[in-house]
Amino acid sequence: MSRILVFAGTTEGRKIAEKISLAGQKALVCVATEYGTQAMPDLDGIEVRQGRLTETQMEKLMEQEDFVCVVDATHPYATVVSENIKAAAESTLLTYLRLKRTIEPKSDFSNPGVHYFDDNESCAIALEGTRGNILLTTGSKELAVYMRRGSLKDRVVARILPGVESLKICEGLGLTGRDIIAMQGPFSKEMNLAQIRDYRISVMVTKMSGHAGGFFEKALAADEAGISLFVVGSPDYSEGMRFDEVCSRLTQLTGVRIGRDRQFEVSVIGCGMGSEGYLTADARIAIDEAQYIFGSKRMVETFGTSKQSFPFYKPVDIIQYLDRLSSSLADDTIKAAVLYSGDAGFYSGAADLIPALYDWRAEQKGRGTVVYIKQIPGVSAVSALASLLGIPYEDSKILSMHGVDQNDENDMTVVTAVRNNEKIFMLLSKPADMIHYGKVLHAAGLDAVQLTMSLDMGTPDGRIYSMTAEETAACEPEDMPEGLGTLYIHNDDPLDTSGFALKDTDFIRREGVPMTKEEIRYVILGKLGMKKGEILYDVGSGTGSIAVAAAGISDTIHVYAIDDDDEAVAAITENKEKYGRDNITVAKSSAPDNFDVLPKPDAAFIGGSKGRMREIIRGLRDKNRAVRVVASAVTIETLSEIMAIMAEIPNSSVDIIQMNIARTETIEKYHVIKAHNPIFIACIAFQ
């Protein structure tokens, strides 16, 4: 790829280099000073060379490489440098583009304190007729003109760039210490005003440098401070091209879009229930401003009739069309809207589109295209139904059964949710689903729960259906009309299934299958310290009381209930299903034989070892050195075995707790305290 040759000396020079880099084009940027190098950011594809060049050296450089063109972005006052660049380009038949700094019309100040001069020499002569300190902001190269006049020498404060070369010039002219302000602009009006007051300035000297050179901020500060402003007139600005004109010409010469950053504004919009009444004001504005609208057929027909509308709702189709727009000659600013029903952040297809848009934005950045992504919330079906029914829904269980297969496993998910919660909202695939779930709940013995479905909310055809599960089960799916339905289920008597709420009598028992008792269970759960997202092994699970209780702490905890006894496995499974603990996996095996196929545990409870305590403890340590282990023992022999095992393992520790539980029993009219067998709890840690 041929490069562009850029001579930079202004803010515009840096900006043109940034645009070239952003477009993926390569360039060689020449700067005269060390400061120029420091001011140029590290840009992909841009090589920076420092040093002043004569016309002959410029010509030689241009001959060395097949440059596309040369861009002269040197300072407007560097007239000699510009002449040399132009002459060298003409000599080597290289296209020459002069980037000019535009002076805005408002630079024509009529303030009587402003005086204009053709050059620095005439300005210096005029300064001799003034009194007080002078702030020179014309640059270090012009300092000699003013310092040659003895009457000015002790009055000058020079504001220069903080480069070594500039400081050496000041030093050579006798300026030191407080006489020098070495700072990089731009300077605000307030900064100029502060320096004027700090240095007690009577006259400020500046070039007619336009907006980029901070001319107007200087003029405003001088006016507010009530001091004179001496302005050295600019060279002829009629020659040269504006920034956008240079970018356009570079685009023609290279075939690469340079400078014209295409801007995409993509709004992902939740349209509520599909009618104007549920559309937010922000959504309405974004749709009205969009040139292109995407969404399902129903969405674009409702909101995009006067636009270029496309019935695309899959991310791949939307991204492909946006790509075509990006590579076409369409407007530089393109606004697109993608429409979704309900709230785009709530069980919406937007969940797949948003990350795809962010990936596309990253790709477009390298092509000179800026992409803004905005998500506008809408009224969800759940919030609309809750408002219609006049109930709060922040404490509800929310399920999306839209597009979900109706099988035993998914039906059990619904049963568990209804059994364990007072308020349940469900998104349905079709209204007939209400009948299906009514039959499922009826079969699970939940006849009294109330099912309320809204159909086509927000439309003139909107309806409400309300029946108990028993009544719903007597209907047939074909009894329901077509439309968009949302279901609310109310259970007046939900189970309290949190881990610490379960009592011994709440569990299904099987003869001969042991169970960790209530008070002991509370202590063990506390010592295990389960956190969200963690994995627990319940070794020798028995009835599964620890597994069920731990799984009830958080849906994100996953418990592997391990036992090789058929009756125990049956008991664990029954209790899992009773309390809807989908986060329990029942593993029929003798621990630690199955440890190698299980994920790494964060914690483990050993309720039974079948004589394999040493293998189990070592197996847990091998799976995870940071695992938290709690083991129970009812005999001195088991406790002694645990202590012996821990003595064999370096860098390990064990804390022993002994618990003695006694409960009251009623014998006729008397209450008797009956003691239970003491139990030992070992809390094991490895390093």
C-alpha cells in the first residue's frame, strides 16, 4: 500500500494523521521539532520523522518512495516551509494538498483595544509606544523581533510550547525564569485571564490564528481584563483546502474512505404491547428519526409504515444489512431502529442482538465508522398484566415458557415454581398453553391455584381469562382463541422451602435410611458456608436432608447427592422432587469412585463413608486444595479415624465440635427432657 506524505505543524496536522490511521491507510508524518513528535499520538500505520528539511531534502524524500500525495498541514505562518513543500512536490510530480486553517467571520473584532498589524516588525515598533508588561503568544521563532528592541526586553513575558528547542531560544535571547510560560494549549478564556492578572499584563500579542489557535479565547480574555490586544495579521488564507476537502481528495486518491467517519445510531427499542399507547416518548422519537426500521412483520407494519422497513428480527440478518449500508454511498449519519415487543431487556430477542451489535461496532471502528448503540426500554407483558391486576410484582417468580417444549421436565419446573411461590408470571407461546399448564397443576394436586391470562393486551381485542387449575383442567386447548397471552398464577399457600426452614417432619423418610437431624443440620449448613454459584458434594446423602437444605439456599448452588444404597437414592429423589430442587444431581455411587467425573467441589459434607473415610478425604483434597469439608461422626472410632487421617496430611487443620441435643417429650401430662446421642462435627481445611 502506497503511503501519504504529511508535513504536520498544527492541530489539523495531528487530526489528519488520526483520520488516515483510522481509515487503515498508511502515512509518513514529518514534524520539525521534538515537541511535534511528542504531540503526535502513537497511531497504527503512521510513521513519524523529526527534523527540519530543506527543499532539496524534501524533494529527495519524495523521490525515495511512491507516495500517493503530499499534505501540507504546517502552520499558516510557516510560509517558507510551505513554499518548499509545494516546490518539491511540483518537481517530483506529486499531488500537493494544502490544508488551510479557516478563520471564522467572528474574528473581526471592533473593540477599540484591538490593533491589527501586517507583520511582527510593525507590531514590535508599535509596542514601544505602550507601557506595562507584554504577554507574547506568537511563538518562540518570533521572539527575536521583539527582543532586539531594548525598550521591550525587560517587559516581555513569552508563552511558548514546552519543548527543548523553544526553551533554548528563550535562553539565548536572555529570557529566563518567570519571564517564560512553557505550556501547551489550548488555553481557555479563564486560563488566559488568570495569566494576564498574575503577570500584570498591559498588552497581549497574538497571531490571527483562528479557532484552533485559541485566538478567540485570547481576545475575550483581553476584553474582559480591559487590556490592549495586538494582532499580527494572517497570511493569505484564500489558498488551500478545508479539512473536509482534503479528506475528500485523499479518499479519491487512495480509494479508502478518509475523514468521513460514518456514524451509525442503532436504537434497540422495546415497543410495549404493540400499540401507540404503550410506546414511550423516547421510543417514539427514535422511531421517527430512524431512516431504517427492522423487526418482526407485526412490529414494522405497526410502527414502520412510512419508513424503509425490513421484516428482519434475527441478528445475522440485521447485521448483514447494516454492513451493506456501511459500505454503500449512503448518508454519513445513519439512524436505524430495531423493534421488539414488550421490553427489549426482558426475555427478548434483543438479548442476542445486543452482543452481536457490540461485536459489529468493534469491526466498524477499524473502517472509520462510529457506531452508537442505544437500548430503549418498553412496557413488558409482565408489568402490563401486573398493573392491570393491580398487584406489585417485584417479589414474583417469573418464567418464560415461550418456545419451550412441553415435556415432563419443563412441566415439573412449572409445578415447582407454583408450589414454592405465591405469585408466578409466565410468558406463553400461545393462549392454549394456559389449558396445558392448568392440567399439569391439577395433576400435581394444586387445584386451588388461580390462573389469570391476558390476551392481546393493548389492542381493542384485549381480553382476560381467569380460572382455578381445577376449572382450567376441564377445558380443552381448542377452546382458547389465538393471540398473544401472558399468564399469572396465584398460590395462596406456597411452601416455605428455604434451607433453614425445613423441619425433620418435612422430609419423606424410608425405612433404614439415615437422616441428619434438624439442629445438627443447621450447624453443618453454617459451617459449610455455601455461597451463590458454588458446588457441594453431599457424600453418603441418605435421606438427602443436607442436599435439599443446601440447594434451597440459592438456585445457583449445585449439589451432588452421592449414595450407593437404592433406598437412599429413592429417598433423595423423592425429596428433590417434593421441593423442586432442580439444582440437585443424584449420583448413585460409592464415594470417591465417581469423583473423577464430577466438577470441582467448593465444599463437601461427609455424612457416611462406608469405611472409606481416608479415600474420601484424600479424594476431596486432590479435587480442590481449597475445598471446605465438614464430616459428622457418632462414634469415637470414626472421630479417631478422622484425626489420624488429618495427622497424615501436611498443612491441614481440623476443628472438632461436640453437640449434645435434648428435646422435650410429653408423657401423659408431664414434659420430659430426652437426650439424643452426642455427635461430633469435624471442620476440615487444607492448604
